[in-house]
Amino acid sequence: MDSTALITAISDLGDSAVITAIAVVAAIDLAWSGYRRAALILIAVLVAAAGAIGFLKVAVIGCSGGRFGPELNSPSGHAAISAAVLGTLSFVVGTQFRDWRRFIAPTIAIVLIILIGATRVLLGAHTVDEVVVGLAAGAAVALPAVLLLRRSRVVRVRLGVLLCAIAITAAVTDGVRAPAEELVYYVAMLVHRTVPMCADAALGAPHGPRRPTRLAGAD
């Protein structure tokens, strides 16, 4: 596998289709193990993260009028959703332990989230500013979820089964891409045309490579 293919594969792990599949599989396993509250929280995190980044994208594309500059045209959904879901899920996995091992899952999640964000920049799909905004949105959703989970009873899941299910789901769905960006841009255009305060603003450009790079077009 060449570097372009590897970077694209890592980037695709953050696609909403992949993260949604991981969240659903993990939630089913949690519910099956008797932890319905944790399962509901994980699904709520997925929905909240998707809603938050969708709102930000629509606001920036349809209403900002370019006031944030060329470096913030469409906040990264990959960064937001992966940060929210993987961050929350890693906390659930980490609670299985009481020693240094509890830090393994969060550390892996942080590294993976950073890699997903970095690959979005390398592919020319987003700027650094857009990835940072996406990460901030995801973290803002994950934080209250983690606080709720800390107040719940300790989750004791079948760790091996859960991790295998997540790994298989990620492998099977990697490369699958949801049409979320097209839907967001359609809604942004609708808002731009119908909301008076947005009508006079310049409409942001559709999501996609905004500057030539050696990896542009790989996504």
C-alpha cells in the first residue's frame, strides 16, 4: 500500500458511515450486556455530534459570508464525529480496568483521532482551522457524555467481543462514504436562500480540495 492509499484509508475511518456503524455495533453490545444507559449515551453522542457539526457547517457555508476567511469554509465532520464517538467509546473501554491499562484505550483513540484530522489536511479536504473546529465540536459533545458515564454504574462488558466487533466493523466499512457533505451543502443553500439574515452573505464553496496538493483528489 502506497502512502496515498494509506492516508486515504485512515481518513475514511472518520467518515460518518464508518463511525456510525462502529457506534451502533458498540451500542448493541452494551445493551446486550445489560448496560442500556451507556448504549443510549453512545447513540446520543453520535446524534449530537452529527447535529452539532451539521449546524456549524450550514452556518459557516450558508451564513458566514466568508467573514472567517478562506481557512474556515467547512468545519471537519470527520474530526467532530470521530472525536465524539471514539472519545466516548474509549472511556467506556477504559473503565474495565483500575490500573495503568485504563489509559490504553483513550491513548489509542486520541492518536487515531489526530491521525484522522491530519489526513484530512494532507488530502486537501480541510484546512487546519477546519479540523480544529471539528475536534472542538466533537470534544464538546464527548465531555458531558463522559461525565454522565462516570456517574453511572461501572460498565463491565465482554471486552474481547466488543473490540473484535469494532475492529471487524471498521474493516468492513472502511472506504464507505456517506453523502453527508452533499446534504449539508444542499441545506446550506436552502438556508442561504430563505433566511433573511443569511441572504446577503456570500455562499461558501462546496466541500472539496481548495488548494493543489500532491494528495488532492485522493479522498
